[in-house]
Amino acid sequence: MNSIRALTLVTSLICFSMADVAFAKTFVYVSNAEDGDIDGYEMSADGALTSLGKTEAGKLVMPMAVSPDRKHLYAIVRSEPLRVVTYSIDTAAGTLKSEAAAPLPDSMSYSSVDRNGHFLFTASFGGDKVAVNPIGADGLIRAAASQVIPTGHNAHSILADRANKYVYASNLGSSQILQFALDEKTGTLTPLDPPLVKVHPGNGPRHLAISKGNRYLYVLCELTGTIVQFAIDPKAGTLSEAAYVGSAPPQTDLHPGVVRESLSTTASSGANPAVLDADKTPRIWAADIDITPDGHFMYTTERTNSTISVLSIEPETGKLTYLASYSTEKQPRGIRVDPTGRFLVAAGEKSDHISVFKIDGQTGALTLNGRYPVGKDANWVVIVETP
């Protein structure tokens, strides 16, 4: 009798497990700045995308972030009125529903959510500031920023570490990374001692990524394609410089980049920011960075030559090694690796398609898996695996 009961229990557990696997779905969202909407797709197990249609957002919708429970998507609109729109995610269908909107203190070029889903962090390139908006217990953002912090020139990104104790923000124009302690109850950011670390002049620190083990912060530099590796002090949260590694192809014909003008709230698109003191010289213009879930590989984009580079990550030291580069959609602004680490999605600001690449788990190599229609000025990509 006991053996029959045990068999019944095992069978039940297997059925429940299979049901969970069958229910889990993966959705891809791409913001289209010029069209002012968000494209949605469902990703199948083989990486193929099926369109879910478009959701209205607002002209110059760009940065997006997802709540840790994967039930809400937060989209930043960089046209007037400057705001963040909260969408609920239908976990079965993948459709988005606008639930709330809240004002932002400036045109924000980047957004992220703390690891507990209580606060939205944003950074303003043109406004030289970072901000914190509280997220309600229901996952909605209704309130204005609870904290606005002036920074150096061209704040470009802001990200909490994996332990949710510290927050880092890049300043492209001032060549520095700000470092804060995070109060998890109030969302207040307090500068560490020292409050910042410098990046070598002329690099232009842009987007950030944290290593799987929370030991290293990686900073992609827009003007050189260089990735700066910093070690994170686990007790103090302060950063110490570890290495500089190039991610642009060694054979590149590009010259070091220059700082671009900030995006106007009345711009028709985010795809053509002017170069200050413009000339005709082809220049490096790096954009986005992501790391595979297993922590083995890093991917970065370069917009002028429209390439994605892959680098290996040494598990113990965090050391980066450049491996290869691949052609992709024109002017690739955003990339994202899916939660399984098997696929990478790339969006190009000057392309009417997005690309899905299959990732070789052993080598990090990319193979084009498919291309799919998308709106105008596709820039930010997020991927959500529903519970």
C-alpha cells in the first residue's frame, strides 16, 4: 500500500512539474521610439518569434525595465510630458495593459529596477542627474521621484548590484562612476566614501553590467568600445580598477568617438543624435552590454559598423577576452540575452527588423536564427520568462 501511495505522489509531482513547464512562456518586448509604441513577441523553445501586436506608449519611448516578479513592465517616455508608464504583463498571453503613469524629473536615457522591485532608478544624459521613483506594493509607479541627485556630465546608466546593497551610475561626459549605498526600505541613495571612481579620459563610460557572482562591475565605454572591469568590495561597495579590454573588432577602421548631443524632447526619433563639432570621420559608437545567465560570455554592440562582439569571462578573475564580432541590424542600440542563455535578440535603430541569434553555449558564437519586422527606431529590448 505504501509503495502505491509513493508511486501516486511521484506521478502527481511529475504532472505538476510538466504543467509548470508547459505554462512557462517567454516574451520579447521592443520599444520603437519614432513610432511611440512597443512591439511584443512570444519566443518559442527554438527561438522563433510570433508577433503579439503593438502597444501604444508615447513618442520617444525608449528605456524599459521589468519588475523582478515579471508581472510589470516600466517604459520611459522621453517626449513631453516626461513620464514612466507601468504596464501589467499578461503571463499567459504576453499582452501589455497600461495601468499607471508617473512624472519624471527629466528626459531619462536609462532605467532599471532594484532587486526587490521597490524602486525605479533612472539616469538623464542631458539633465546630468539620476533619480529614484518608488514602486507601490501593487507593482505600479504613481508617484514622482522621491530623490533626484545631480551628477557629473551626461549621466548614462544606473544599476543596483546583485545583493541590492549598492548602486552605481555612469557619467559619460565626466568619465566617472558614482557609487552609492542603497537603503532598501526608503530607496535613498547615499554616496560612498569615496563617492566616485574615475575612468581614463576619452572613454565615455556608458552602460553597466554586474558579474554573476557580484564580484565585478563592467562598464562599456561608448567612445572607444573599451570595457572597464572594476572589482566590487563586498563589505564597502567601493570599486577598484581591474582592467581595460577592447570590445571593438581589432581590425576596425573607426576612430575614437566624440560626445553626442542630448536628445531633444521634440525630436522625431532617437536614432540620429548629432555629434558635437561634427565631422565626417567614422567613429566608434558603442551602445549596449549583456552577460549570459551562466556568466561565461559577454556581448556588446557598436553602432557605426553595426556589429555585436562576444567576449569570454574567466570565472575566478572576471578577466575578459575578446573572441569575435558579428554583423547585425543597422545601428544596433539594444541587445538582450534570454533567461535560458540560448538566444540573443538585437534591435537596430535604423532597421525595420530585429534579429534573433542562437548562442553556442561552449564558444559563445552567434548564429542568426531569424529576423522579424519591428517598428521605426527600435532601440530597447527586454525579455521576460513568465512564472
